Amino acid sequence: MTNPTTTSPMTLMPSLEAAWRDVDSSFERFCLTAGIGAIEQMLHEDAQRLAGPRHGRGERVGHRWGATKGKLGFHGGKVVVRRPRLRSEGHEVALPTWRAAQAEDWLGRWAMNLMLINVSTRKLKRAVRLPEGDVPAGMGDGTSKSAASRRFVALSAKRMAEWMASDLSKLDLLVIQLDGLHIGHDLVLVAGLGIDGEGNKHPLGLIEGATENATVVQALIDNLIERGLDPKVCRLFIVDGAKALTKAVRSTFGRHTPIQRCQVHKARNVIDRLPKPLHASARKALRQAWELDDADKAERLLHNLARRLDHEAPGVAASILEGLDEMLTVNRLGLPEQLRRSLACTNSIENVMGTVRRVCRNVKRWRNAAMALRWTAAGMLEATKSFRRLKAHKQLPILRAALAAHHAKHTTKQKLEDDLKAA
């Protein structure tokens, strides 16, 4: 009778024994060697479980077929690991540990993370290996700039595809912000950011175009609706003042959809066009109007400001009156002051765009729109890591009630108009 032989759990693989010998000379070498030894030990146990002990009898999934060397990710590069081979009915039997280690995509995540924090591909080797360390970065270990770039392209494209196909129907969105970002000289990306009833922020989508026109914005809105955004629900839209954004929103969600134009953009545009002696008084009048609870009184103050500036800066006076209704939407909804401050500007999506610009600052040449979309999507998803809830999130139920009342009012009004036309 053949006695089965098994490996004791305390028996160390040769690489682990080497690790213990090297622990005093190099901690990095010790970690690497110990890690490789642990992986090899797990692979050996997989082979023992699937093929049984050597020279033993009994049921087995496959039979041993020697050993080979393979590469696994380590610190953004690759290291060689020796693994046993198993075969069954002429086919290779995958070891669970090896399959799981390869599925982790450690290299892709290393490359993605380093490039998002602005480590260039040329410096990736220095970022993942100690400059004076004794763990070499040799040929074929995956630390070259081209290898890092390929991994970033593959993983960023995969994550963007998953994000752009995600379901939006489960998000209780009360607010949607839209903004554009210029990439290069002839490419514009329009992005959307949503805020739900709990004050949490969600990047919604991204679309490319030659200019920030209504057609491009409409394409983004159509994509959001296809993914589950209900166009019948009344929401507050916040835009930076671009007419294309307003036109696309009203054509899809109705002409009575509440749209808030960014007050920060409006104030900047007004102040920058005025002579310096008029800056303080104009800024004070704008701030006073926007802080009023009474929207009609705020509108009168802005009309008075435009009338005072009509002689010295007629163009600025016209700019103040242009889009006046949309500047005071949060006031007309009767929102409390803290919530008005949070929703009267596009700061949330501007912060996201700031992260995108930081992530993309190492890009020297935009090859095509696909590249711009991948980088921008990666930047927007990176921005989610630092998202915080809206400051006035406890007051969002007031916004929900105001939107419901606004929708009911204009629905009833529209029904009466339709009945009069029919009569």
C-alpha cells in the first residue's frame, strides 16, 4: 500500500526560506520574496487539492504536468512566480489562486491611480520602485511608459463604459447641474451632475461636441433619459448662463421647468465689464438683491441697478436684465437662505471640472475625442472620492415641496389654457 505524502502546513517554500535569510539586508526584498513565497505556497495547495498527493490514489480533477513560470502584478510592475501545471482530458486546469490573482488587475489599478495623481508614464518606473532599491525594474516587467499607458487606456475605457451605461432610475434626483468643458481648440465636453434628496452628488454623464450648442446638450439629456431619468419629474436645473443649456432643458422637460442661472457667473460678468469705481456699489446691489426672500422686491432692485448703469455702461445694464427671471428662481421657489446659497451657483460641478483639469494637466496633445472622453470621465470619477453632501442637505425637503407646488401650479395652468383653446 502506498502511503500518501502531504506537505506540512509549516513547511516553507524555498522562496520563503530565502526571504527569512534576506530580512536583515533589505525589507523591500523581504516583502517581495515573502509575497512570492506565499503565492507559491497557495498554488501548491491548490495543486494538492485538485490532483491529490503525489503518487497517491483517489478521485482527482486533473493530473500533474510539471511546472512553469508566470508573471503577476507587484507594485505597478510584474514579478515571476513559479506555479505547478495541471491537465485534464488534454486541457489545462486553472488553479483558483492563479486565476484570482490575475483577475485582480493590480497593474491596471496601479497605473490608473498613479496617472490620476499626475505621475507621468515616463516616471512610473521611479514611482513603483525604490531608486536605490535592490528589486530591479527590468525589461518586460510592465513598468515601461507604453505598458502603463496601455493599462490606463484599457481600464479607463472600461470604467467609462460602465459609468455611461449605469441605471439612473433609482436615483432620487432633485437638482441637475449642467456645464461645459473646453478640451483643446475644437472640442467641448458637456457634463451633468445630480444632487439627490439626501444631498449626495452623482456624476451623471458626459458627451462630446464641437461647440456647446443645443444639439450637444440635447444628446446628453437624451442619454440620461435612456438610462432612466424620468422627464416628467419636476427638478431644479442649474446652468452657467449658456443659452444652449436652457434651450435644451426647456425643450425636453417643459417651458415651465425651473432653471437657476449661476449668480456667481453673472456677478463676474457684470463686474468685469464695469469701470473700477463702480465695482463696489454694483457688487453690493447684486448681493443685496440675491439675499432677499421676496423675489419681486429683488427684481425691482436689479431693475434700479440697471437703470443707474444705463448711461455709464449700457451694455452692462442690458446684461443685468437679460435672463433676470432665471437669476431669481431659487428666490421665487421660497427656499431658505442657506439652501439658496448652495443652489444659486454651479460650484458643485465647477469643483468636478477643477479635478478634471488637474487630472488632465499632464496631457500635452489630445489625439481624438475618445481620448478626451476617457480622461474626463476618469477625472469625474476621481472627483467622487472627495464628494461631500450639500451643506444645506437638511433643507432639501423644502425644495422637494416647492418643486411639487411649482409643478402642480403650472400643470393646472396649462390644463386651463388647453381647455380654453379647445373651447
